[in-house]
Amino acid sequence: MAIAGTFPEQGVRVALELRGVDDTTARYDGEAFTPHARYTLSLAIDVGTGKGTLEIPRSEPREHAEVAPLEPADAAFVKQLGMQLWRQARVTPAEQGGGVWARRVQRWRGPK
């Protein structure tokens, strides 16, 4: 099963980039790719709790496919990724590689 390239054959590929952090929120913008569509993402992570709020302002079909909403499990995966980023920045000690918000992150989740 190949996962290289923009659109995965299965599952979802997520690419996020840090847009800014203030006293209350870390903001990431990026995209999610499924076999059939591309979704623009905006993820806001509460600095105090790690809870993520996901917005999907736009979606585009791949070639001749129809665009369906991002699957709930895939949206949950993106929010969980936000929680992992929070843990790394706020909980993990600096001597263990933590203490900073990741600038860029890419993850793939296979089909469930």
C-alpha cells in the first residue's frame, strides 16, 4: 500500500503548519487528503487544556470524484494530533524534546 504523493490510496494524510501561538491558543493551518478529496483545515488548540477546535472551510474533489464531508474519525484524528502537539509543547520537558510547538507536522492514518 503506497502512501507517497498528495492523495493516499487509503486513509487520510494530514499536513499542518504553525501559524501562531498566544497566551490562550496555538493555531495551525493545513490540509487533509483522502483518496477522493482535499480539505483545507484550521486547528485551534487551547493552550491551557489541549482541546482542539477544527474548522474545515473548504474542500475540493480529486479529479472526477464527489466531495464528501471529512469522515468523523478523520476529523477526530486531526483533533487528537492537536492534543499530541499540545503535550509536546506544554507537558514534555525540554530535555526530552518538548517545550516548543512543532512548526510543521505531517501524519498519515490508515483505514479503520
